[in-house]
Amino acid sequence: MPVARAYFTQLLLGTLYAVLFVCLMLMVAGAAMLLLPSTVLRQWGLNNAGPALQQHRETVYWLAAGLMAITLGWFYTGVSRVIALAMPRWRPIYQTTTVLYMLALSYGAAIAVVAALRPHYQQCDMYTQRLNGGTRQYRGQQLRIELCGSGVASGLQDPIRLRIFDEQGRWRAVRYFTVQWGGHYPLLLDYAHDHFAYFDASEDEDEDFVKIVPMPPTLADWLSTRIPLLD
């Protein structure tokens, strides 16, 4: 078999094996969760899957990154065996193609993990009114600030999605943050002549939990809303 055909066949098979391996690991993790005693699940805060994933989201990201690194290492080892059969002048091209393909796989996997762990945002009208969103005028532009939450009970941390729309209803910017109902963090958006501020309760008190959004939103904001993982 020509090296080129063997290389692309290995890319296809390696991708299939990688997907199957990740799915198998997820099935094993799910089975382990079912087999663990309920007392252990409560102790670890895993008895309610949805809130537990949100609470331990950073840990899940690290676990997913580790699993992806193992999978990609295995993937690259298999492809390298085929690249070694190629003529020396073609090997850099195959290696570069492999690295770019692995980066694309990593990016797609990261998008899937982040999307799966984001909460289901709802009750936008209520959150917009409660957190002082709504329509505002900036430099002659009428901009609508919409806030949606996860609908958690009072006294808990509530993930919030903030989106900004222009007069034509086009999406101009997005932010994600957390409010602490009944806590000491401010809740309401604070407006100024060229920006507004919100307060992220997920940040440490020693860090800058005051976040600034320029108004009207910048070109960077517009671009980040359309590129996954940059929003």
C-alpha cells in the first residue's frame, strides 16, 4: 500500500479508535458512579449529577484534558509508525499535517466538553429585571442587555449568561459569571457613560471580581461571540 494511502487510512482509523476509547472511558466512569454507595456520592457531592458537575467543573476540565492527552499520545504513536515509512523529504509534511489534525481534534473536544458542562440558561426576563439589565443608550446606539440564569434556589451561587444585542437584534457580546444570592457581593449591573460593570462571585475576594464591559461592545467582543471558547 502506498504510504499516502496508509497514512490517511491510519488517520481515519486512529480517529475512530480515539473516539471509541473516550466513549469507553465515559461508560466506565458512569458505571463506577452507579456502583458507588449513595453515602460516598453524598460525601463527594456527586449525588445530584447536574449541580455536582457545575461545582466540580474545573476538576472535570482537568480530567478531560488528561484523558485527551493520553488519547492523542496513543494516536500520534500509531501515525508515527506510518510516517517512518515515508521518504525523508515527505516526513515533515506528514508530521505537520498530523499536528494540525491533532490540534483540530483537541479544539473540537474542548468545545464539546465546555458545551456539555454549561448550565441550561433560563428565565431571561426575570434575571434581566432582577439584575438591572434591559435597554440602554450608548453613543447614539440602543443596546439591550439580557441576563439569563440557571434557576437555582436563593442563597446559592447562580451561573449567569449576559448577552448584549443591538437595535437589529444582532448578538454583540457575551459574558459568563456567577452571582451569590444572599451573599455580600453586589448583584446589580453598575452603569457608567462608556461601560458597565458586573460582579463575579466565582472570583476570589483577593482577585478583581469587578468585570468591565465597554459600551458599545468592541470588535474583539463581536469576534469572540462567534469563535467557540473565546466567549
